[in-house]
Amino acid sequence: MAQRMLSDRVHGSLDYGELARLGLRPGDVIDFSANTFADGLPQRIAEALASTNVTHYPDREMEPARSELAACLGVGPRELAIGAGACSLLWRLVAMTPAGSTVGVVGPTFSEFRTAAIAHGRRVDEFCSDLGAPFALKVDDLVAWAGARERAAVYVCSPNNPTGTVLVPSDLQRIAAAVSPGILVVDEAYATPFAAPRPKRANDIVSLRSLTKILGCPGIRVGYLVAGADLCARLEQSRPTWSVGAHALTIVSTCCALVPELQERERRLKQAASALAEQLRERGVPCHQPGTPWLLARVGDGDTVRACLLERHRLLVRACASFGLAEWIRISPRLSPALDQRLISALLECVQTDA
Ligand SMILES: Cc1ncc(COP(=O)(O)O)c(C=O)c1O
């Protein structure tokens, strides 16, 4: 059987191998495909990173970042785990589930939990929301599915990438109760930065957050989760020593002082996504924009339109076929009216060529 490569996994952001095949360099392309803040790092974090000492190993217990983050979130230092990106924490959560167990995924959604589960030999089953806009998630059906069989863990993303569906705390409590004694993993990579994890910490609900998106620094791998102390202790036991680098810990320590600035970033991103969706709709392109920092545009064949935008215009968007949404592309605004206009013109041209 042919070996699957890591590059076969479908995500937003640059695919360096693809760019090389097209004769493009990363700097040639404008990236609308990754849901990250376009204007880069806050000044204060850039300065803190520049003066980060890398001549020693970082603290094995990740102090003082752990205690600072705990204080910022209002939880105990042992009720959280810091990881090299939310992605690595997802893999560690999967690794904790018993060999041979089944895990569930609420789709269509971000694929890493499923990928990790398959890599670890877990069985995966899926509850799927409607695949047409507005991508309604029937919570009663989801609760019934969650309780219908034993699963070691169930993954939900809220707000969901890519559909934007949100599960409110009371829904999450009901789903968690149905999944119990398995754990409910709530990926809140796109929740308001530093808003209280929902619902509050419990041993069977994990709230997972990414710091790479809102800070505009996915090249530094940093994220965290909040859960009950028992679950966090088990996670800590299975992590490699020094698994989070000094730069990532600097980010954790520094960003707690920047909460209002990060929340303002979120507001700007959502406003830009909504404005871009409106402009596309005015030009006849159906869009789905549920208050997320991105929008979905229904363009016919998403893969073809993505290829056209990249190859002819050097603009990168995320085709959604891997989510089961082949007609859609996902676009994250770049916070520049000129770049947004460039994308709109190119997109209209590509959609017409494809029609
Ligand atoms: C829902 C979701 N969770 C987690 C991640 C990964 O975040 P990180 O960069 O912190 O690993 C992504 C990245 O696209 C995502 O969309």
C-alpha cells in the first residue's frame, strides 16, 4: 500500500511543495486560506520574542507561563496544559484514549482529531450536520447520537471550522453528559480570545484554544487547553519534556496582558469577513458568513476555482472539498481593502471561466 505523506493532509495555508511545483515562492502568494490575523504580531509580543533567552532549556513545568495563564483564565495552574499548538494537544488527547476504542467527530470539521485517531488505530465515527448553508446542527439528534454507543472521546469544534456553527454551554453540557464516561473535546480555536472556557472546567470536558491565529504567528507553535486536574495530570505524564519552546512560552506569558487588543483584533477580522461577504453577494456570489473571522463562498467547483486563483492570480484560498463541501471555498480577509478588491476581481473572473 502506498505510504500516505503528511503533505496529503488538506489544510489552509501555504503548501510549500505545491508552490515549488508551480515555480512560485511563498512571498509571491497572498494567503487568504489560513484563518490567521493578517497584520502579524502585536508589538509587545514581537519585543518579548526578540529578548527571549534560548541558551537554556525552558522550564520543565513551563513556569512562569503556566501560572500566568492560569491567573489570566481564573483556573488553577494544574487545570490547564500548554502545547506546541492546539494541534499537538489534539494528538495528545487522542493518544490518551484506550487502544482499540472508538472516538466520534462532529463534522464537517477541522480534520486533525480524525487524522490523529486513525494514526493511533482508533475507530472513528461521525455525526454530520446538514451539508447545505446554513449548515444547521440538530443538537437533539447530536445528543442522541452521542449517547447511543460508548466512545472514549467526541470532538466538536465551536465555532466550527468551516461552517461557523456554535454550541452554547447548555448544549455542550448535554452532549458531555451523553458522552460520559468518555471525554468531550471542544475545540475553541476561534472563540473570543481569553473568554472563559465553556462550560467551566470538568474532568470530562476539555476546552482547547489556539494562540497562533489571533496573534498571526502560526509559525510559532503554541496553544493550550483547560480541563479538570485529573485529565491534565494524565496529559502531562505523557508529554515529552521541553515539548514547548521558549518562544511559545514567552507568547503565553505576554499575551495575558493583551486581552483587550486581541479581542479588538477578533472584532476587526469578523467585520472584514462580513464586509467581504457582502461585496461578493452584491456581485452574485452566494456566501455563508456566520460571524466567523472567515467566509464561505459558493463558487461551483471549489478545487478548480482555487487552482485558477493560485495559478493565474497568485491568490490562495481554501477549497472545501475535503470537508465534503465541494462547491465552496473558504476565504479569510487580509484586512486590506486593496487586497480584498484584488481577490474579488480575480474570483469573479475564475468563477466565470469555470461556469
Ligand atoms: C479548528 C482548529 N483547531 C486547531 C487548529 C490548529 O491550531 P494551532 O495552530 O494552534 O495548532 C486549527 C488550524 O487551522 C483549526 O482550524
